[in-house]
Amino acid sequence: MKKLILFLILSILLVGCSNSNSAKGNNTGNGDENTLVRLGLTGSDSKVWNHVKEEAAKENIDIELVFFDSYPIPNAALNSGEIELNAFQHYIYLNTEVEQHGYELSVIGETVYAPLGLYSKKLEGLDELKDGDKIVIPDDVTNGGRALLLLQANGLITLDPDAGNTPTIKDIENPRGFEIIELSATNIPATLEEVPLAVINSGVATDAGLTPSQDAIVLEEVKSGENSYINVIVARTEDKDNKVYKRIVELYQTEATKAVIEEDSKGSLIPVW
């Protein structure tokens, strides 16, 4: 009886091993068996990654989309080996997490950029802005800092260079006396009826019925590898050269994927390849 029980246990373990073919080593995913890659995202759905998943399946790469409802979880899950990749964050967020938690994670590809924009229902251009006018910006540290940098890039204010990527109102030199108002990002579109200029996140602008590529007076500029707010695909550092993972990046960075992004985001996301 003991031998029979031992035989059954071994059989179950062997079956389990044979069904968990993961993307380790130099496996390219083109063999007879599917290679499973668990990819962490935030939210509950992704048309873009579902498209990539379908394309990968043609090459026997089985991408399992794993959704998380909190930003800190996907990096912790990746670092601990619960997933193989994630794609939900920009460089600054990743670098902050790595510094704070000691994660050994590396960028293996860039995806999209969600630019902030300067919006107005009262102005045709920034040259119509008057001294002392009100400007609304997001009140969170990351996007508030980005908003101030965007205002500086367009010659409206000057910032203390020591403030880096996260300047605050305290770092402003404001010779034209603009009244800069901080509000929750989601509440900013409604202020366009009252204030001459507002800085709005692309996703928030889209939710408010705006098309960033058409309705913004100015959008943040982006160049691959030169902007800390570009979103990225991340792997454990030990796996950054994995051929399967690199192939997934290649399948993402195609014209077909770009078309899905542009249709789904209505101009709020800009592909960077």
C-alpha cells in the first residue's frame, strides 16, 4: 500500500512539472510545447495586451495576463517570482521601487507615453495668456512636478534646477505672477469653464471627452530613452536577456499593436518605438 501511495504522489508531481513549462533559459517559444509567461498589469482588462497575447500564441508563447488592483503589488510579485514580467509603470516609479525595496528588476522594453497637456477653452495659444492669470495643475507630487516642468518648458515659469523631476510650487520663480492652483487631477477638466489654462493628464482628459492629440494647446514631448515618464516592460534582472521575453517586446513594438493603442486610447497614449 505504501508503495502504491508513493507511486501516485510521484505521478502527480511529474504531471505537474510537465504542465508548467516556463520561459527560462534560451527557450524561444517556437517548440511543440507552449511557453507560459505570466505578465502583471494594473486594472481589469487590456485590449492592447490581449492583441499581443494572440500574436504570441501563434509562436507557442502563452501570455497569462495577471491583473493587480494596487500599484505596489506587481513589482513585489515580479521580484518574488510569482510572475515573469510586468508592464504598468514608468521609469521613475520603477526606479523609486527598486531604491526603496532593493528589487533586482530591469527594463527590457518601452511601450507608451501618456503626456500631460496644456488645455484651454478661452485661449487659442499661450501668447494670449495674461500676467496674473490662473493656471490649474494636478495636486499629486509626480504629476504636479511634471506640470510645473511643462510650464517651464513653455517659458511660463522658471524652476530651481535642484528640484529635479519633482519640483513643487516652492521651487517656482514666477515673474509674471501667475496664480497656480493645485487640484485633484480628476477635477481639473471642469475648471476649463472658469480658468484660462489647465494642465491635465491624458487619461483624465480622455475621460472628460477631450482628445489630447487634437485638443491640447501643447503636449509634453517625448523621445525614446530620454523621458523618465515612458512606460516600460520589466523583468527580473537575471532574466533580462531571456529570448522569450525579448520576443514579447518585439511583438508589442509592431505597427499592428500601435494601431490598437491609438484606437483604444483615443490619442491619450503615444507609442514610443
